[in-house]
Amino acid sequence: MTRQEPGADLSRLARELAFSGDLADEHVRWVLYNQALGRGLHDLVAAAVAEDDDQVMASGVVVAALERVPSVDRERWVALTSEWTVADFVARRAAELEILESVSGAVAAVSDGLRRADEGLGVDGWSDWLQLRAASSATRADVLDALAGGGRTRRIRHAAATNRGRGAGAGGEG
């Protein structure tokens, strides 16, 4: 959707970064949002995204932000999309990032990171995105073993086996 005038929060964000460009163009706004996220201006980006008319582009910004904000702030970003058609996807990505961080050693695991397959939360229930990211970054031997043996694609299985072979998971649980 094309804008006539940028919203107040978007204009404030552009001023904060001394950013120039046609803010009616979603590609230009994406560059602005990306730069602002890179500089840690999360509050300003959230406010601007909340008023953005282009929900497809704005949801991409929210998903990108989920990987850059502390996990305690993710719920706020998920809430921005609660009325959008992508709300379920955004909520799932936030949950996947929590799993990824727990199996990658970025945060202490709240649970064991793997659940029984009949609960639907084992690695077989993970998205391809989560399986591949975990296969590349997990430090837990049990996670890498599960992905090396049961990852959905050959690429995932190979990445997990390679990561396991590099000694990842040494000292991990499993």
C-alpha cells in the first residue's frame, strides 16, 4: 500500500537516523527499519511498524526484530501483529527462537529442549527453519543426534552430523 504522508513515528525514526529517502516506498522503509534495528532503536521501530499500512512488509520487520531483541521483549513484538493475518506465524517464530536459544546454549534451557514426539514438540514437530538453524548452532549432543538421525531434509541431517563431528555437544547433555 502506498502512503501519502509518513506517520509521525516513522518520521521520528527517519529523523533519529538522519535518513533520507522516499518513505512511501516499502523498500526504502525496509532499509530504514533494518538500520534502526541494527542500532538498537527497538522502541522507535516498534512504534513505526505499528502504524505502517503495509502489513506484509511490517511483519517482515517484526520477524527480523524477533532475532535482534532480548527474549523478554519478544512478546511485545508478537502483540504488534495480533490483528494481522501473519499473527500465528510471528508467534511461532518467537517460540522457535526460544527453543533455538535453549539448545544453542545462548540461554539456560527452561526444559530439556526435546519433548516426546507424541506431544508434538520433538524435533520432528519443528519447522524446517528451526531444524536447520538448530542443526547448525546446537551445542547439545542429544539435539544434534536427533537432528542428524531424524532431520527432515538431507541438508539438516548433514549440518547436524557435521556440527556434532566438530565436537559441538561436548559437555552437552545426551
